[in-house]
Amino acid sequence: MTDTRAQFRPEDHPNDHFLLTTVVGSYPKPKWHDRARQLFEDADADFDEDAWAEAKDDAARLITEEHERSGLDVVSDGEMRRNEMVEYFAHLIEGYEFNGPVKVWGHNYFDKPSVVDEVEYDKSWLVDEFEFTDDVAGRPVKVPITGPYTLASWSFNEVYEDDAELANELADLVNLEIEKLVEAGAKYIQIDEPALATTPDDHAIVGETLERIAAGVPDDVRLGLHVCYGDYSRIYPEMLDFPVDELDLELANGDFEQVEVFTEPEFTEDLAMGVVDVHDATVESVEEIKENIVRGFEIVPPEQLTVSPDCGLKLLPREVAYQKMENMVQAAREVEAALDAGDIDVPAAE
């Protein structure tokens, strides 16, 4: 496996060991961003498309800088331009249409799209977003993309024989988008497949779509897969065969009870492990997060561990999200120093 990780180590990194720190994707939007959206959607308001674009640019710039201030090695813009992980992409893909919200649970509604014609790639989805963020950022930028299996599973399919066929067609479009992102300079791309957690028996379909996505991706581009909130024993060790450099998994919310799932057979990919809980507004202390990070060494040695939140932080108060990130980075640096001093045992290296 090609080492795609070293390129993200800062030149002034303080320790010999390096635990890559990053985020999964989404982040709380500034309150004025939501107000700007309301104004833009109000036909009676004097707030046109240019004003809305400026508001999104300002929010993306602000959150990118907030990520950098927390000390993260790899940052994002917190998905300031995106509303929802399926809806956003469905609006950009030819063949989708929307027919109104669908009730998904309780009083929650989801604007579930329908595939009513063959899906086609009409224009780039994320290149402008990446180029803006990359220009603003002084650190490397990660690009999250909703994966084709989730795009298929969380849509009404009125055209293709089954969701597997639709997912494979969408995978080819994702591959085209990644080609454009790579041309623009992207080096770290994350495929989000939360739907796999709810239907883990479909891991073979996800594997096939990832093969299509990874085709032609240069060796120096880091490709990750994020799967959250599921019973990983139903997709491990099969997920080790996925053609990605990194598997990004939620473990903090389950109090790390699933760590043992990954100890046999050996975890051969890099692991991006959630060490702070995005569903709890309590800010974990640096000491607590250090303990969480060390649990990762039961699965992989430090050179294979990425430290991140469980999932996107968007549901938390913004000040809580920031403090979780800052504490997480501080914890990672302190664990590195302890590793340098030989004060931490690494079971996965034995």
C-alpha cells in the first residue's frame, strides 16, 4: 500500500511520532448563514444570488480558519455550501428530481429525491468549493463526497433494475468528479457511506462501487471511506478488501465497545478513529481523549492512526464543536510526546 499519509505531516511538527488529525466533514453553520439562506429563499427580500454566494464564501472562509485555529492537520470548510448530504448532490446530478419531503422518523422529514431518468454527469459538483477552500487554507484540505451506495439507497429508484445497478452508475459519476478534483489539486478525498451501516449485508455492492471510484486515482491521493453508527462485525474483515487507504469509523459514541471487532484478523488499512462523540454536547477533556486515542493502538500502530470526531459536528453548538476539536488536537500531540518518550505500550505493534 502506498504511503499517502506523510504528505500531511506539517514541516514544524513538534514530535517524532505523528497522529494525523482531521474532521469528518460537516460543522455548525454560523447563525447569520442560516439567516442569509432564509432571506435568499424569501421572494420579497432584497437578497439576490450574489449576496447569497457572498454569504457562503464568508462562512466557508470563517470555518476553514476556525479549523486551522484548532490545530487540525487537515481541514475542511465544514460543508458550508451544502444543506444535506444526499439532497445536495441530487440537485447536481442529471436524472434526479424532488417531489417533496418524506417523513423518516418522529417529526423529522427528509427531502428524498427520485431517480426518474438515467443519471448523468452534467457539471462539476465540488471543484469550485475545493479551490476556494484550498486558496483560503494554509493547511491541506479534505474533500468529503457522499458515496454512490448512499445516494442510491436514500433515493426512490424509478429507472434502474435495483439499487446495485443505480449505485454502480453513480459510482462512475463519482469517479469523474474525483478526476476533476485531482486535477484541481485535491490530495485527500473521503467517500461517505452511512447507508452501509443500516444494510451491512450489502458490503459487496459497496466494494464494487469503490472499485469503480478508485479506478485511475493517482497513488499520491489519499482515499478514505467513512462508515458510521453500525455493527461493524457484519462488515469486518470484508471491508479490508475495499480499495481505500483509510477506513473512518465511529467508536466513541459506543464507548469503544467495538474495538475488539478489529483486532482479529489484523487491521491492515489505516484507521481514522472517532475519539470524540458528536451526539453529546459535553466537551471531553484532553485526558479523556488521550485515553480514547490509546484505545486505537489496540487496533493499529501510531503510523496507521488518524484522529477525528466520530462523524460530522454540525448538530452541536458551534463553541462546543470547536472545543472538541481543539481538545482532540491537544490530546493527539500529548499522546505523540508520550510515544516519543516510550511511555505508551502499543499492543498492535507487538
